[in-house]
Amino acid sequence: HVQLVESGGGLVQAGGSLRLSCAASGRTFSYYDMGWFRQAPGKEREFVASISRSGGNTYYTDSVKGRFTVSRDNAKNTVYLQMNSLKHEDTAVYYCAADSLNTYGSTRYASGYDYWGQGTQVTVSS
């Protein structure tokens, strides 16, 4: 098992930046591919970004490419999501998730992840 706790959400103006963190505890963090998802009110949870165990492979949904960067520090058991040039449509609860199956970070569907954090709210004012 691994426990995940997100932090770093908040209210920001459009065009601003936030960095989300997801701290893991429990089983060895480097055993997991990690993903970020988000869910806006009335919408399904959607894939945002993912990263492989070593950090060598990263994937993004098209709407955040060039604006968001996923990274990880295995020594600190933490995965990050740097979000720049934020838009109103980025407003959502953001979740990190851990995937115990080694897909080199490529899993984009929520059901492929085994463990989830509680989420952190990101609100972008227009």
C-alpha cells in the first residue's frame, strides 16, 4: 500500500502559476508510476499528466502540453505538477494517483491506478 497526500492548490488569477505536490508514504515510492487527474464540477475525472518510475517518461493531455510539467523526486517520495499559464478551464479538484503496474508511465485511464490522494482544489479566476 501507499498513501498519497496532495498539497499546493489554491486560488490564482488566469495566467498565473501553481505547483502541486503529492507526498507518498508506505511502500517504496519508486515502485509506482504516478499520475495526475482532475475533476471539475459535473464532469468526469480526466487524465492530466503521468510520469514513469524513474521520471524518464512523461505524458500529458493535449490541453496542458506546454503549460504543465510533471516531475518527481524519489528521494523525497514526492511527485509534482508545475502549472503555468493557468486558464479558467483548469479549475478542478486535482488528484494524484499511483499505478503499481509498470507501464513506463503511460497509463491514462483512472481505473489503471491503484491508489489515490484526497485531492486539492485549484481555482483559476478569469
